Amino acid sequence: MEPRSHITLSELQRRVKAVLTEQFEAPIWVAAELSELKVNYSGHCYMELIEKGRGSANGVPTAQARAVIWRSNYPRIAGTFEATTGQKLTAGLRILAQVLITYHELYGFSLQIIDIDPAYTLGDMEQQRLETIARLEEEGVWDMNRELEMPLLVQRIALISSAQAAGYQDFCKELARTDYAYRLTLFDAYMQGAAAEESILAALDEVAARQEEFDVVVIVRGGGSVSDLNCFNAYRLCSHIAQFPLPVLTGIGHDKDQSVADMVAHTPLKTPTAVAGWLNERMERIEGWLEGAAQQLHDAVIARMRDEELQLEQLGSELSRRSVERMVGERLRLEQLQRRLPELLEERFKREAERLEGAREAVESRSPERILQLGFAIVRAEGKALKRIDEIKAAKQLEIEVAEGKIEIEHSKR
């Protein structure tokens, strides 16, 4: 059997290298995401570039390549990028790099970066910002936190910030300018860099687990570049803020465009100092309202007391007037009774005399003398008036009294 036609591995590598060199002789611009970045002791910067899939494969790398920035170019490229974007070259950023394609028989395919366009990274951040806004609006959560009712008194504050940040110190200093009784609880978190989003999300979860202890959540940090603030445009963080069960106040320290976190927060303010000032002004308004209400209550009580005093005086005057009228009336009635007393007594005496006369006549009409005058007689035996016939039969001597006198007769028994 004759041997198959073939080439050696090194020949294959040389052919691939020749094709790549011929096709990509001039530098080209490539868009990718920085997956890894390391500057070694020699000053060379080694990177891993990736491209992530879209749609259902979002987040899964679909392409990957090694890249390097030689130390002769790295200070210039890194310095220009940081000066323009305000952020160092770091993993997680999307960049537009001008590259030379290289192929080595031992180390394979790689890219030599000779320049990076900072404007692309800034534009990508803005694109991510717009995508976050569109997604939150589409999900219907855009206005949820702003629609929460702000408590009348805001005193129990959950503060998410870095304890070492100047913004945190500014907030506390402004808040302490007044004597209002705030209760401040710090939830320490990274406020910039690759770990910021996860750190702030973790702090929000802690607050949510204790939400009954707080009136509001305040998120503050000092000023920074656009890239420093890019985590506040991230979808997950902004979605958490939009749907958070307590009103969220932000003071992220930006000078130009609002972050998406500001847009979905209940009350966005420019700086940490502005947030504290807003809280103090709110308390001052409430204090003024309470003082006004107290004064109104005081005035109302005084007015009511005066009304009651006046009414009491009126009642006293009315009582005095009616008492006088009653006394005058009673005096007149007494005088009338005194004037009529002789007449009344005479009438009373007359009525009593007539009654006595009637009684006398009734008594006289029933007296024994009157009865005897009518022809009747009284029969007595031994001084006792007889009432039955058998008493007459038993008597020895009878006495018969008539109107003209008495008759005594001997009575004989038969």
C-alpha cells in the first residue's frame, strides 16, 4: 500500500501563518469583551478576549482569543483609556481594539493590541444603559418605587454606602447639622468596580430582610467618572431598586446624565450632601407644620375658652335676670295673696259656718226632742229605753216620755 499524500504539522502551521499574514497584513479593529487582564513584572499586559452569545445563549462565550499589549505601548494605551473613560482597563469591559493578527507555530493564534478606542467603551455603556431602561419599562416595573408613599416622618434610615467613602462622611456630616433624632444603620458595600453591583445587591437583600425596621433606603457615593458609575445602570441592580418595598433615595454624585438607578428610585438627588439636606428640609417642614398645628390648637383652645367664658357670663346674666324676675313675680303673687287674704279668710269662714250650720241642723233634726215633737214617745223601764216588746212585759214600772212631759205607770203582768 502506497503511503497517503501528506504534509508535516510544521508545514501546516507555516501555511496557516502565511494565509493569515497575507489576509491581515494591516491592523484591523476588533470589538470584544475583556475576560482576563494581567500586567506582568516585565510590563507586558496579557489579556483574554471573548465574545458572548445573544438571545438564549446570552452570557455563554462563542469566541475567544489571547491578546497582548507590549510594554512599549501599554502605558500610552492604558493612560489614554483611563483619562477618557475615568476607569482603568479591567475585566468585564467591552472594548474596540486595533490589533495585529499573529500566528506562532508553537503558541497558535493571538492578537497584538496596538490601540484601544475609549469612545467605543463609553458608547457601549450608554447602549447598556438604554437596554436596561427599555427592559424595565417593558417589564412594567419602571414606576413601582416612585409610586410608594413616602412616610410622613423619615427617621429610620438604611444607608448603603462604603464606610471609607467621602460621600458617606459628607452625608453623615450634613445629617448631623440638625438635632433631629435620626436612626442611621449603615450597610457597608463596594460602590465602584467589578464587585460593586453584587455588593450593593447583597446590601439591598439585607435591608429587605429587615424592612419593618426602616422608613427609607438611601444609596450614596461620591462623584466619579461615567465608567465608575456604570454599575448603577446595570439591569439587575436597577430592577431591585425599582421593585424595592421601601422608598429609595439616591445621591450617587454624578454631574451630568442620571443613572438608571436614579431614574427608578423614589427620590433621586445629585450628591450625598443633597440627600441629607433633603431629609433635613423635610423634617424642618414637618416641624414647622407641627408648630403651626400646635399654635392653631392653642389658639383654638383659647378661643373656645373665651367662648365658654362668654357663654357662662351670658348664662349667669340670664340666671340672675330670671331669678330677679322670679323673685319679683313671687313677691307680686305674695302681695296679691296678702291683699286677698282677708277676703279668702272671710270666704273660708263663711263656708265653714255654712258647713257647721248644716251639720247643726242635721244633728238637731235627729235629736230626741225633735223626734218627740213629731209624735213619737220613749218608753223606759228603770231608766233604760226599751226596744222590744218582751222587755215591756218584764218591767214592773214604765216611764213614757212624750214631747210635753213624762208619764209613769204601773205595769201589771198578764
